[in-house]
Amino acid sequence: MRFPEHMHTIALSGETDWTGWRTAARALVLGGVTPDAVRWQVGGAGDALPAADGGFGLSRALVDLAALAIQSRDPDRFALLYRLVWRAHGGERVLELAADPDAAAARALALAVRAEAHRMRTHLRFMPIEQAGGTRHLGWYAPAHHVLEANAQRLAERFPVPRWSILTPEMGAHWDGAALIFGVGIAPPEDDAALAGLWQRDGAALLAAAPPGTAIPPAEALDEAPRAPDLPPIGPVVLAAAADAALAEAAHEAAACRRCRLWEPATQTVFGEGPAGARILFIGEQPGDQEDVIGRPFVGPAGQLLDRAMEEARIDRRTIYITNAVKHFKFVRRGSRRIHERPETEEMKACGFWLDVERVRIAPKLVVLMGATAARSVLGRAVTIGRERGRPFALSPTETGFITVHPSFLLRLPDEDARAREYRAFVEDLRMAARLAAE
């Protein structure tokens, strides 16, 4: 094996040092430094960049992909993205190769970051704190990836008036209506009262902390804005991650499920998620393309539409359990795209085992069946959504059933007026579901 004569150590200023990474990648490529001769690290001392003149072009798609993937927690992401840049500079059309492992890995990281940005949008809640100078909206979140900075930037752009702070274990983001600064993080608070007390005691010190020296990835890399801080609160700021232990074990077992053949082409099993003791269980059809790659239910376009409708209906996604009747993505390939196919009866029956496990463990008060496949999987018969939609019925001695459309139905409507009309009807269905669960 041939080792490079000299390793170039590149030290970035932060986990999402987008400007530093781009500057280094450009200099390394123009200096002819191959990917296997570069060691990337965050912090510490690094080598001087090669002197390099000239430039080269990259596709916008590759730049956008890198801007998302760099926000992942994967320690190898800097090297992976530099390999793609090096290969693209050499003339390879890397993003057009469907089976290319580097491109596939980068896309998976980007999708995971997008999903975490989406999760932050649906899970972050703000609490108003009265203090000298006016109200500050305070939020707490523990991100799985480095999405705070880009999300905070988007939030400041979209909702520039209120003063707010988002605290995480690693850093805080603070907006005063004119400037966005980043400071130190805090330990997870026990509840809202602890968070409010911490801010009253240490807020001035947190605001005075020097922001970390890291450049923010472009906000346009995240296509969703976090929840506005001045919306009426629909749940506590801090919510303990009280997942059911038996369901966590079932999810682990389901990852190796071979009850039908859908596991073969799919990327992974996508189990449900939500806290133990959730009063509402939402059931959809099956994971989509993005859910299959990311491994979480309802994070793609249909899930984002569902989240918006839930917000309007005053349903806090953090408090519900959401899953699908079928746990693997069924699709057909058309070129580089994977096109959804409806599950067959035998596939629904095979996954019924896991759905029963979820229903028994969650023991919800209300089961919301979104779409014909979900309704058929639970009721064991064909269902005409238009005829049975929106009317609660006894599903078991302890469960109420409720049928509505699947959010993907709204996305398929070609007419804008029809989409708006059906969206309003969907929100009304969810409002009724919230009332039923609260009774």
C-alpha cells in the first residue's frame, strides 16, 4: 500500500465551519493535494494551506449537498465531501452516478440533517420570559446534528421582531431583533421552571459569552423555517424523551424483520416514534423515499405538510405517537427515482404484527387512520375515505377510531384551489381529533 508523502492537517474553527472548509477545499484542489493526503479536524493547530492560483467550478447541486451534509455529526463528513469535490474537479459527474458510494453517503447525511432541521421545527417550543427591556422568548432543544446555526439564521430572517434565545447542550443562539450571536450551551434543564430559573440567574452571562468562531452554512440549505417564537404555545418548552422501553426493543427487532419481501430493496425498517403514554396514535400507509433513507416516519413532503396542519390544529407532535401500517418503503425504480407503490394485502398482514405491538404498548385513547391503507390494515376491510371520514367510532373498548385522508393526497391534487380547500378540511379533521383525545 502506498502512503502519501505528506499529510496536510486542516483545522476548522467549528463543527459547521462552512467558509473554512470551502476555502481549504479550494486551496487543496488547486494545490493538487489528493483526498488521502488530507487530515481534517475541528480546533487545534493545522498546516498552512497550499498557495494556489486560479479557480474551478462546481455544480450548484454539489454545493447545496455539501452545505447540508457538513451539518451532520458524522466525523468523516469533511473528508467525504472533499473526495466529492476532488472527483468533480477531475471531471467526474459524481452526482449523476446512482450507485456511487460517496454520492450516496453524502445524500444520506444531507437527508439526515434536513430531517433533524425538520424535527427541530416541530419539537422546539418557546416560553416568554419577562425581564428588563421586554419579553424574551426562550427555547430549549437537543439537536442530533449541527442544525442550530442555520436554523437560527433562518428564524432570524423570517421572524425578525421578537427577542429570542435557543439553548442547546453545545451552544446557544440569541437574537435581539438586529443581531444574531452564538454563545455557550447549557446542561439539559429538568422542566420549564428550571429553564426559566436558569435564565433569570445566568441569562446576562449567557448573552455576554463570546460567540464561537464558526461560519454559518447558508440558510437556504434548509428549506423550512423553525416555529415562530410568537405563536401561542401548544405544549411545554421542555419535554422529557419518555420513549417506551418495550417499543424501543421492538424497533430493534423489527430492523431484522423478514416477514415479507419488502425488506430486500428497502434501505431500512422505519418504526414509529413518540413518547410512552401518547393519547393519540397516528397511522399512515408506509415510509416514503426520504423516510426510508433517514429511518424516521413522516419527515418527507407529506410529513412536513402534516406538521403544518397539526400546528394549526393545536396538536403538539412531540406528544403523539406516529407510525405506518407497513414499515418498509415499497417502490419501483424509474431511472434514478424511486416511485411509491401501494402495499398489497399480504404485506399489510405481515406488518400487522408490529402495528399491534405499537397499539398495545401505546394504548392510545384515539387512533387516527390516515388513508385507505391505514384504515384497511386496522379494520380488516376496504374503506371508502369520503364516506367514513371525520366520524369517530369505537375501535375497541378503550380506543376511539377516526378516519381522515393521508397528507400525500393533498400533495397529489393538481389544482391549487382544490389543495387549499382540502387542506382546510384536513386541518378541521385534526382539530376534531384533538378534541376527541382531550375528552
